[in-house]
Amino acid sequence: MSLLEIRGLEVRYGGIRAVKGIDLEVAGGELVCLIGANGAGKSSTLRAISGLASAAPGAIRFDGGDLAGVPAFRRSRAGLVMVPEGRGVFAQLSVEENLAMGAYARAGAEVGSDRARVFELFPRLAERRNQTAGTLSGGEQQMLAIGRALMSRPKLLALDEPSMGLAPIVAQKILQVIRDINRAGVTVLLVEQNAQAALSLAHRAYVMESGEIKLSGDARALLANPRVREAYLGEAAA
């Protein structure tokens, strides 16, 4: 059963159609990736799903409910949580305060246990719990952005380019944690510039070009697809 279902989604910026009537599904428990070149419409798709960009026409259903007209904060409270490109941490707040912001709609002892789980996933954050977020490295800020999202107990975690701008070893760690988060039961929709890493992690994938879905299917099958390998992995077709 689909946790997230998109039909005929369009996103426009003035006269520009950034997303051109796409269909996309994510089943509960899946890790699904969306890959494509810069400007393909991937981030616009995530922004529409999360309520940060207008989507009309088109239909978005989440956990059995229609999201038409539902504002972003209500989508988040319903369990559809996005980690934006660029991280978006609160620079003047401490690590602990940023995590508390992720749990602003919750209360009780479970918040403390969830914070402990974030620190288990990201020990660097535990070491810097009283440090202001603006003084963290880029990788640490990405860890914090993901940790803050987890504090809201998402049903679906949407991540927009989580490895962008990070050193390879840090990017690898971030992607490994995303895999672990999924294995722990959180459904994940991942937009990622590193196509090989994303396809290696995911169960299924969509390939987006110029606002349209051009290919979709099993992630490992797409990883072996000559067209994908030539376009996104830099390998010449045989």
C-alpha cells in the first residue's frame, strides 16, 4: 500500500513548468530515490510534496489523506517531514535547541529518548550538544538537520541533496545513516546528486529529466541500465 501517492503533479514558477505532470509512489517502509541533473525538477517535486511550493494541477495523497490545501506545518505534523537542501539549521541556537525545535509539537518522556537516539546515530552532535549550530562544520550541520527531522517522528522522511558540498567520507557516513534510518522503519524519499550511491541504497528509483519522469523501477536494475550509467555515472554506452 502506498504511503505517498502523486498523480499528474505540476509545479509552475510563473510561466515556467518546472514539473510536468509526474506520477510517483512510495510504499510504507521503502527507500525510494529520485535522481536527475540539476534543474530536472527534483527539488521542486519535494517542495510541492511538503507544501512549500504550489502544486496545481495534480493530486498528492499521504497516509490515505488528500493533501490539497493542507499547509506545510500540518503536513509535517501528519508525519511528512522534509530536510531541505542547504540544511536550514537555526544558526544562533545550540544543537540541543535545534533538536528541541524538531519536537515542538510533541511532549513527554519520549522526546528525551528520541534525542538520545539522535545522539546515538550522530555521536558528533552529542559532543557538541551545547555548541551553536552556526559554528558546526557542513557535515555536522547536515547531521543536525536530519536529527531535527527525526525528532518529529516522521512517517516519511524526504531529503533533498543531503550529501551536497560534503567531503566524500562525510557524505558516505550521512548516506549510511539514511539507510539505517530506513531499516529502522522510517520510509524515505531521497533526492541525491550522487546517483550511484543513491541507487545502491534504494529499493526503487525514478529518473527525472526536464520536469518529467523518464525511467522508474528497481534501483539495482536502473544502476545497471546503460542509459543511466552513461547519463549519470559518466560511463560511455557500449
